[in-house]
Amino acid sequence: MAKKRTTKQIAGTKQPSKQIGSSIRQLSWERRFNELKAFKKECGHCDVPLAYTPNPALGHWVSYTRHAKKLGKCADEKVLRLDALGFCWDRKAVITAASWEQRINDLKLFKIQHGHCNVLGVYKPNPALGIWVANLRRAKKQGAIKEEKILILDALGFCWERYDMSIRPKKRR
């Protein structure tokens, strides 16, 4: 009777199937981690929205990673690397004081340039501002933004609904 095989032939060497799967998962994790580093470099934070159009897989990976940590299924080494990058484990705590000041200044500049605060979620000249605005709108709906910040934004004329038609210029006939 033939002995049951527990290994796969790969590139001329034998590796246990578990090792292969683990290696592939680690490579996938490293790829997403590097994508997250690039996102942070561009946007100034690690809070990738779930529906991040330029890279939907990254948004899903960030969400999955937060969930895996809650379940205790995220390796300590990975947690430390994400912490060092500034990864925010608590979705409700994404609006930090430093990013708040930066983004509020960006919003004021946007208002000077455009005459309103109706920033779309995908704003090419400043992607971080668009994402921040989308996160603010979501946070307010979830009751996860402090009243003092709501008052500051209201005073600027911030649009809490995405496509506030009242601020668009009327068409001339």
C-alpha cells in the first residue's frame, strides 16, 4: 500500500502544504501592508475606506485586519508593524487631533477656492481631503463625532449630505 503524501512538489523541492499556504498568505499580507504604506504616504493616514475605489482590495484588507485583531487572530508581529505605521484599530477613533487640524485647514482652503464646503469623496487635487470628508459624513451618521467638531464644521458651511444641490450655481438660460 502506498504511503499517503502530505507534501507538494514545488520547483524541485518538497514543502508541506501548510507551509505553502502560509507563505502565500504572508506574501499577500506583505503586499497589502506595502499598499497601506503607499496610501499613508499619499493621504497622511491609514484609514482606508472599505469602498476605496482605486484599490478595493486594500479597503477590504484593512477592515478584515481590524476584525481579525478583535478576534485575537492577528499575529503580534503584524500588530506591532501596523501600530508603528500609525494604523487605527478603532474605526471610531480615526479623526485624530493632528489630522483634524490639517484637514480643517485643507477644508478652509477648499472653501476659499470653490466658495463652498461640498467636497466630493473622490477629490483628485487632494485625495486625503475627499476621504476625510467622506469619513466625517459617515461618522456623523453613526454618532461618532463630537458636537464641538460638528459646530466648527457647521460654522464653515460644511455639507453633511454628499450632493447638496443648494450650493451649486444655477444654470443661466
